[in-house]
Amino acid sequence: MTTPKSPSAKPPSLTDALIPIAALVVMLSLSVFIFGSDSSSGPNQIVLTMAAAIASIVAIRNGYKWASLQRAIVDGISTAMIAILILLSVGALIGTWLMAGTVPSLIYYGLELLNPSWFFAATCLICAIAALATGSSWTVAGTLGVALIGVALGLGQSPEIAAGAVISGAYFGDKMSPLSDTTNLAPAVVETDIFSHIQHMAWTTGPSFIMALFIFSIIGLGTDATADSSSLQQLMLTLDDNFRISILALSPLAVVFYLAYKKTPPLPTILFGALLGGVLAVILQPEGVLKFADSPELSRSMAMAKGVWLAMSDGYVSNTGVAAVDDLLTRGGMSSMLVTIWLIITALSFGAILEHTGMLQRLVDGALKRAKTTGSLVATVVMSCIGINIVAADQYIAIVLPGKMYRAEFKKRGLDAKNLSRVIEDSGTLTSPLVPWNTCGAYMAATLGVATFAYLPFVFFNLINPVVSMIYGFTGFTMVKIDESAEATTA
């Protein structure tokens, strides 16, 4: 349903549009200064709520009725309902996969196979291949990513750099996969076909990914391959003593990737993976499930059901007696995602008001007047996508709005639409996990257990790609003209 506009409302001025943005920046800065890494656990949500209130006051002063603003907020939040349900399902999946020994087995085998000197590059490449096959960066981060963070801790490596490698690989594969929702959305918005879009993206994503792999390789060469060998052995022994480590324990991972490859929607795929993890926990780790349930008054079957139930709702709590292992394996549960969902709801409320009242459009219009060359136009699109990711807090909005806003301008300048779809993905899709209150940033932080600002400096692919895109814009390299594209199609 389309949100009704207020008939008497006047368009916002540039000052009107800047007031809530300035308030947001100031309050977020204050939040981070006072609360540090805990700012995303509540303080940032309060900031976003207050910023939405300020934006509402500006809108009401311009003639908007509260009823229309309220409807816009509800509609804005509704766009993220699938993402919210996926988040809850991922929480349940992590809980049951820990209990079933899926994550412990992945960590155990990873510790046997991976060497610290090439761990980060290998992590990036593995996640890229998995995301290319499934088309989902979220699925890869919620499955392989969780396990690889555990492997990093076992190897004595930085979880922040490991998270950067996971996200870099996952987003490269996601972008280049025809199964990805954003990879389908971007060309659809600008009216080009998906395969031309993917082929054109290869010019920017290919070099960016190679540079990221090179940086991860250099970082790996500087690590001590013998570091923490005793703690590594202790970790592996503890895992082996407390879980049934086996290839069979990895079957939920294989099933999830297969379903994703067959284009099964993410929500039922991840939820089925969570349920399969619960069944496998009962089969492979029955005594562990009973111990976790801690209900001797119940029958064996009911106690097992309770254990799986608890893992899905509140997460798995490891009790091996080894602090490092217990800290690593105590995670998951739907309840663990509630703070993240709170962040998403408040962020989308703020973004919905800005979009509904035309404040976002007003900011973009002002930027477009200064874009005289192709390079400055591409830079404007990149900055707009990044800005929308920050203020609207959703990658889909950062794809759809710029696509609609700049499509006519690219056509007017004789630039093929696939140039625009590429720039939108290079910036709108890739910068979304770099913003803590964005749905993607919140998801990655909650799933990987590493704060957004902590992994941000190490997400090399996502940082490099927008820069490469702008360089191509200013040099004209691979910026295809409409007539050139038509000739290539004819040939």
C-alpha cells in the first residue's frame, strides 16, 4: 500500500533536510564517545528514535500530518520483516548447530587444515566461492562465517581481521551471483539485464577482489605460524572430548547450501537448517542435549525436546570447563538477535520519514547540480548510495532510490544503464555492512560476534570497490555509451 501524502505539505528546503542528518551525526558521535563499543546495544537505538522525532517535527512544520508519517514508518519497517525473520532464524540456527556439533566440527577440521600464514586469504576465498554458489552473503556469514571466526580464535588470529575476510569474500560472491537478490534488483531498477550487469561488474569487482586477497595474504605472512600452539591443542582436545566430531555433523551446512543453490528463499532455508541441526543434535550428541536441558524429572524424549527448544530460543551455553572454548561456543538463540532487531526498527523508522517527506530527494538534487562530468556523476552516485546506507539504514533503499533518481541523468548523458547498475552495487550493496545501524551491518555484527567498527578497517574488498568504481568514472575506463552497447549487442 502506498503511503498517502499530506495535501498541504510543502517540499523540504535543503536546511530542512540537513537538520535531522546533523542531529543524527552529533548524537551518534556522542553515543560512541560515552558508551564506546556498547553503543549499539541500546544507546544508538535511542539516538535513531530521537533523530526520527526531529525529522517528524520538521515534516509537521512543513505541513505533513502525523497520520501520514506514522503510516510511512509502518511501511518502512514492513520492508524489513523478512530480514527480521531471517535474523531470528539465524539465531536459532547458530544455537542448534553448536549443540549438534556442526560448528565445533567445522572449527576442529579448520584448525587441522588451515595455517595462520594463509588463513585470512583462504577465509576470504572460501566465503567468496560459497556465496557465489548460494547468492547469499547472509547465509555464508551465518554458517561458514561463524565457524571461521571460531577457527581464527583457535589459531590465535584476530577475529576482527577474520570478520573482514568473511565479509569481503561473502559480498564478492553475492555480487557476482545471479542467485543474489541485490544482483537481480539493481539491473531491474535501471532497466538492464542481469547478465550484462554481472559481466560489467567484473571490471570493478575482479581487480578489487584480487587486491583484497593480496592484502590478506600480506597480513597472513606477518603472523606467527607457531603462535598459541598449546592453546590450539587444548581447544582441539576439548572439542573432541565434548562433541562427536564427524563429517556427518557437517550435513546441515551441506543441506543449507544445496537449498540456497536451488534458489529456495533464505527464510525457509535457514529455518530448516536450524530444525535439522536440532534433529542432528539429538542423534549425534544425545547426552549433551540432556545435560543442557537439565530436567531429570522429564522423560528422555521430552528432555531432549526441551534442550533443542532452549538452544533455538535462548542459544547454546557451553560448559566444558575451558574458558576459551566456553566463550567461543556460548552463542545463538532467537533472543540474541532482539537488540539487533531493535536497531533495525529504529533505523528504518528514521529512514522512512526522510524518504516519505522528500528530504532524501532534496539532498540528492543538490548534489546532482554539481555533477558536470561523468566522473563527478559516478562519484555523486557513490556518495548518495553511501549516504542513504547511513541515513536510511537499508541496502535495498540504497539501491532502489539512486537507481530511480539517476536513471534519467545517465540516459541523458548517453551512458548505458549497466554503468549505473554497476555503480549502485559497487557502493550501495558493498557499503551496507560498514554501517552499524544498517540492516546488513547490524546482521554481520550480531552473527559474527564482532562489532561493525571493529571489523570495518579490514573489509578490504568493500572499501576498495567503491574507489575503483570512481576511478573508472573519472578515467572513462569501461564506461559504456548507449550506442556502443547497442553495437556490441548487435555484433
